[in-house]
Amino acid sequence: MVIRSKAPLRISFAGGGTDIKPYMDEYGGCVLSATIDKCAYGSLRVRDDQAIRVQSLDYDIVAKYDLDFNLPYDGELDLVKAVINNLNGFSKQGLDFFIHSDAPPGSGLGSSSTMVVALIGLLKHYHHLPLTDYEMAQIAFKIERGDLQIAGGMQDQYAAVFGGFNFIEFTKNAVIVNPLRINQATVNELEYSLLLVYTGRTRLSSNIIQSQVESYEKKEETVLDAMTEIKALATEMKNALLQARLFDFGKLLHESWLHKKQMAQQISNPSIDALYAAARDKGALGGKILGAGGGGYLLLFCEFGTKHLVAEEMEKMGAQAVDFHFVDHGLETWEVAA
């Protein structure tokens, strides 16, 4: 028997950064996001010994570990080892894992957190663990931010588990996932208007996030004001989606990007600014770099009749337009014959 899992990657429209401690604990945060048809995948197969074997297609690594002790965190496949230590530590049955993702790590689509969720799904299914969606997302957050001390927020884990369009609220003591009932015609038109562009560069998001946290802890007024504004804009953009005001949504996306760039110097760079300016010249109303910034995917909202012109300009500048569709499901697991 083989167990498989897949968890969807996400597009974060607004609010990213307000889901990071200590801002979230002191002021509360909120994020507007949606999952897309790009996924992180995992497969699990039982072995006839007491070894763990992991093959990562993304990192081109095959590693084998002994189950006689907790797997050490040494920079090699630590996310995988942390999931195993948390959910498989009581078992001495050997397992094979095969993992891969539709987006590279550091792309801004939440691929690392989504992979953790896919791995949790495998072991939940295999061990028949009675975990709720909230509990799985919280375990994924604990693994990344607690066990491995990787700087980052909370939105990616919840988006991957729950799926769909969500307005997620974060406080010191609770996370609330609010699924949005958006008219399908609005979803179709939003999808038609959006252009997803790969800049060709990935980045280490934890460095950017750490810089943002340090600026916040110093109480830099520019950073505090920017975070307050993007949190308010996340609510405005949610309302615009629910009311099918997509022209307003596009303009608010631009406004949110201007504020996001104030949160840390590394969020944008001359290359990203040049792409964004060219897209705006060709008809993009608004846009943003997804995730922490610095590279990865650029999301653009295009006015009617201009999407193809924007895409052509992005290609000329060395970026790559990527087709995508929204999906309304989160983590899925299933069994197949070996």
C-alpha cells in the first residue's frame, strides 16, 4: 500500500506580515488569501526494516536515517525530519517518503509550509491520528516556527490545510479561518484578470522576515504605519471581493504593495520595481510580490484587454507568465495499491 497526499499552494492578496509575532500578539493580524492548482505532494510506503528513506525531487536528495533515535536537525531535509519526529516518534516501522512541489522553495507561494502540511497528512492518514484541520495547521506552525526556529508567519499552514478563499484572523490566543462565499462568476473574472509571473529568482524569506521583525521591535514608525495600513487594506479587499468590485480590488492591491514595501528594505529591489513599473505602463492596475518578497512570483491585476500586453512585456524582460486556477479544497490524502 502507498499513501499519497497533496496540499495546495496559496496566493496571499493582502495582510501578509501581520501574521508574524510579536505584531500579531500585540495588535492582531489578518490575511486574505486563496489556494491555487499548484501543490506540494508526498508519498509514503512501508519498508521491511527500521529505516527512514526520503527522496526529495526539489532538492535532488536521497537520504536514509535510522529510527533508533530522534532525527537530528543539521540543515538536510530538516522539515521532513521534524514532521517525522513529531508524528512518527513512537513507531519503529521503516518508511519511504517521496516528496516534490509544483513551485521551488523561496517562490513566495508558501511551498515550504505546504510541504510540511502534506507530510503531516501522510502520517495522519497512516497512523489514523484524530487531528482536526486546526490541529494540523498548528502542528505545522509549531514545527517550522518552534522546533526549527524558521522566521515566518502563520498564514501558509492554515491556507494549505483549509484551502479555498479565506480571510484568516490571528490573535495571541487564537486563529480563526473565515471561508469566503464568493460568487463563481466573480472568481472566474478575478482569475481572468490576474497574471502570475515568475521572476526567475528565489529568496530566503526568513532573512527578510527577521529584518521586518527587528524594525518592528525598534518601533520604527514607518514599519508600524505600513503594517496598520496593510491590515486595514486586507479587510477592504475582502469586502471588494465579496461585493464583486474587482476594479476596486485591483486598485487596493496596488495600494497594499506600496505599503508592504515599507516594511523591510529587502522586500523589493530594482529588478522587481522595473517589472512592476513596466506592467503598470502596459495596463496592470495593481500587483505585488508574493510571500516575504525579494523574488519569486509577481502577481498582477490587469485591466480589461491588457493582460496579454502585460504578459508579453514581462516575457520580454525575462520573467515567465504561469497559468493557474483557484481551487476550493485544502489538504487531501488517499491510498493506492503498491
